[in-house]
Amino acid sequence: MLPGLSIAAHHLARSSSRQREPPLDSQHPRWSETSDVIPMFPTLVWKVELEAQLREAICAQALAALAGMRRDLPPLAPGQGWQSLQSLHELDDFRDLVACVHRVVPGILRFLKIGHDAYQITACWATVLSRGAAHPMHQHPNNFLSGVYYLRTHRGADTINFHDPRSQTGIIRPPVIELTAENTDQVVVRVKDGTMLVFPSYLQHSVDASASDEERISISFNIMFSSFTEHLSKPLWQPGAAAKRADA
């Protein structure tokens, strides 16, 4: 029985008694056969932790490459951030990380039962945040999946926030006695060096201000289907056919 149903049954019995009807539990102590909660329209985030040797190899290559890109730049002041060019996936220094992306994405497409598996990395870039620097809530338009890989995290700079994509749920926000996955509008995911997260590009996310004196370094990427207009942008409906839907 779902929480609260026993209380509801008690009040219903009292109400029925006032109307001179038999109490609900006088003849039928069990008034319902089953109860269930049906989850619908989930928003998924895939989390992968790389094994140590591969993680260290990616870290050494990437940190050296990023240091070269920033060689002539002044150190970041508190509250400042830096982002690289968006074509890191085309550089040899990031080949091992790109290989990991290409191992993760096909599995996600299979899990989602996607009927077209030709995709490409449309952008890949590094983000460096100093103490006090944050990343406001945003999403990645014109892509299907987005991801982030963490090169360097530190205590106070090791989380990412994901925000409820159902904006209409904010119309009514009653107080709750405990935050759960079913009633919250934000989920905080803790990460560490070697963590890769992949999520729908529509899912808004943000990063709180870093509380670490050391730089937080991550590499983000976007995924989109190849030849989208040729293969995937056709109408999903057929003339005279009813729209398809998933059965509960």
C-alpha cells in the first residue's frame, strides 16, 4: 500500500459513518487490490568512471596540451574562467579521450533503441574555473547528446547541477518534508578525476562557484547524428495513420 492510503481510508470511514453508511472496513478491510507508481518520461544521465591507467594517460596528454594553449595567457584571477577552442576532438593529444567517447555513445544509442547509429562529435572544448568562478545554467542546442569529462576536480569543486527540464512543474511548488528524486527540481551529481557524464543536450545544467584554490578542469563535448536532414528529419507520421505511443 502506498504511504498515506491508510490515513485516507480512516477519514473516508469517518465520513461514511456520518452518512449512516457502513464503515469502509466493516465488510471489506482491504478496499484496493493493488497500487503502483508508473514512472514516465525519464531524464537519464549516464556516468562512467575510467580505469586508473587510462585516466592517467588522458590526464597527462590533455593537461600538457592545455598548458601549451594557455602558455602566453596570464593566470586566472579569482572568479575567472577560461575555455579553449571547440575542436579538441580533432587534436592528437585528445585521441584517447575521443576513443572513450566513441565507446560510450554507441551503448547509449542502443539503450535508447535509436534506429540510426551514425553520429559525430560536433564540438569538444576545455573549461578551466578558478576559485569563485561558476558556470550559469545552460543547455547545448542543435545536438542530441552532450557530455563532460573531468580532468581535475578538488573538494569544493567536484559537483555539477542538473535542473528539471519540465518548466511547468514550477507553477506550483508546495513545501516538502524531504527532498527526493520525485519532488526535487535540481539534482547535484558529485564527480571526480576520470568521471565522464553523458546526458541529453536539452537538459539544463550549471556549476556552482568553485570553493577550491586549485583550478577545476573539465572537457565537454557534443554529439549529433550524421546526415540528420537526409535520414532523421522526415515526418514521424504517415497519412491516415494514428500517432504512435508507448503503452504503460
